[in-house]
Amino acid sequence: MTPVVEAGLMPLGRVAPVAGSLVKALIRTAIVDVWERSRASLFFNTSLYLHV
């Protein structure tokens, strides 16, 4: 690799882990959000079903 390419890749190497953890955090938030919603609707449906 040429020094120019290496110099260009240096910041990328620092940014990649930050971007990775950011993506992981977003995915985790999305999963929790979906899980909470589905659990709430499941609980709601079950309680409705039991009341009938």
C-alpha cells in the first residue's frame, strides 16, 4: 500500500469501531422497542381474551 492510501485508511480505522457500536446500539434499541410493543399487545390481547 502507498503511504497516501495508508494515511487515508487511518481515520477509517478509528471511525469503524465507533460506527459499529453506534449500529449495535441502534439495533439493540430497535429490538427492545419491538419486544416491548409486541409484549404489550400480547398482554393486552390475553387480558381481553380472559375477560370475555
